[in-house]
Amino acid sequence: MTLPTTCANCNALLAGRYCSACGQRADTQAHSLGHFLGEAAELLTHADSRAWATLWPLLARPGFLTREYFSGRRARYLQPFRLYLIMSVLFFVLSAVLGGGHTSAGRARGGEARTTNPTGSWDCADVTTNLDWAKARVLPLLKAACHNIHADNGRQFSERVVHNLGRALFVFLPLMAALMKLLYWRPRRYYLEHLLLLIHNHAFAFLFLSIFMLATHWISSDGLSGVLFLVATWYLVRYLYRSMKLVYGQSRRLTVLKFAVLGCAYLVCGAFMLLATAIYSAATL
């Protein structure tokens, strides 16, 4: 079959099977179903092999993707920000789906499920504040949020928190990268190095926790679930430590010290972020 001489998409001159300007394939004619499936298989195994080349190092080789990026080897892997978005969406979707799955399974095993009284054990009228400036504007919003949360046992509130948590991370990660820049001020490093390491590590955490949720979703044994939780926690902490050790190349003692400082700061700042996200989610119900 004779290929066209110009690209049907951008009209650039063709020198092969793909356009050098926009990347579209030169062959644009309609084909059989078999040809279409062949192209799909090629896309998964060859054309977009970056996904397969990225996921395994992301899971098993801490710090590797960050070092590869700053070594100039980037085209063979998914871009860091795109990878982070994909993994975060996967995690939050699975959290929403599997979170309701346990409830359904519990109802199926236990027969009749107990329902919580929408009014709760305490009255929303008990919500009060001693701050004069908050009584006029903030307090009515909190009371309205309280009624909305009790109306559906907090289901809409939980969904809103998960939705807003993804947005909050876009503010949280740059702040943590600024802290890492203070920890690694000698030798001098670019802010982007710290930010990309955090992006890769969070992408790993989202993927790893997604796999963990899938693995433990149908396990009814509390003992086995506990063992898996301990193993997963050990691997997660070890991975994050190793990523800092390999990317920055400092001694074990210094890396442990900075890892501990960063971990404490992460927990404190993360708690404030979760609290702020919860308050904002409740106020915007």
C-alpha cells in the first residue's frame, strides 16, 4: 500500500510511517477489526511501553526514576506529574469503591445491618464557639454541616474530604519540598529536585497502597490482615528512606536523621492539612 506524502493532520511532509511534526501515523485508512486490534496490542506493548518501563522501577527501585530524570533519560518513562496524577486518581477511586465494598460485604455476612440514628448521640445545637468573630459567619456554617453529616451518616462528607484531599496535596507537596531544601542546603540543590522526589515517592505510595487495598479487601482474617499491614508499613518506610539515601548520596547516619526530621514534619503538617480539609469539606457541604 502506498503511503501519503503529507500528513493528513498537519500537512507536514512525511519521511516515514509517522509524522515528524505531530507524531500521527501516516496510514489513516479504515481497516478491519483484526487490524484495529493489532494496533491496540502494539500500543500497549511497544508504542506506550513507557508505562510498563515506569511502574516496576516505581515499585521496586526507590529513587531510580528521580535519578533517571536528572540524568537526562526521560523519554523512556512517564512524565513525573502525569504519573502522579494517574496514581492519585487510581488510589482515590479505589478508596471510594472499596470503602463501600466492605460495608456491603459486612451486610451480606451479618444479615441485617445496624443503622445509625441520623440525629446521633449529641445534638448539633451543641456546636458552639467562644470566638466572637466566628459566631456570626462560621458557626452557622458548622451547624448546617453538622446536620448534613448526620443526615446521611457522613457519606457525602467522606466523599467530599477525599475529593478535596487530592487538591490539598497540590499545596502540601511544594511546602514539603521547601522544607527539604532547608534540610539539604549543602551542597546546593535545585528546588525541583526535592519536588520531583516527593512527586515520585507519592506516586509510589498511591500505587503501593492501591495494591495493598486490593490484596486485603476480601481477606476476612484479622491476623493475616495485620501481618500484611506490618509488612506493607515496613516496606513503605524502607522505600522512602532508600529513596533519600540513593538520590542525595549522603551517609546513613545523616540520612536517618534527616528522614526522621522530615517524617515528623510530614506527620504534623499532614495532620493540619487533614484538619483543614475536613473543616473546609464540612463547611462546603
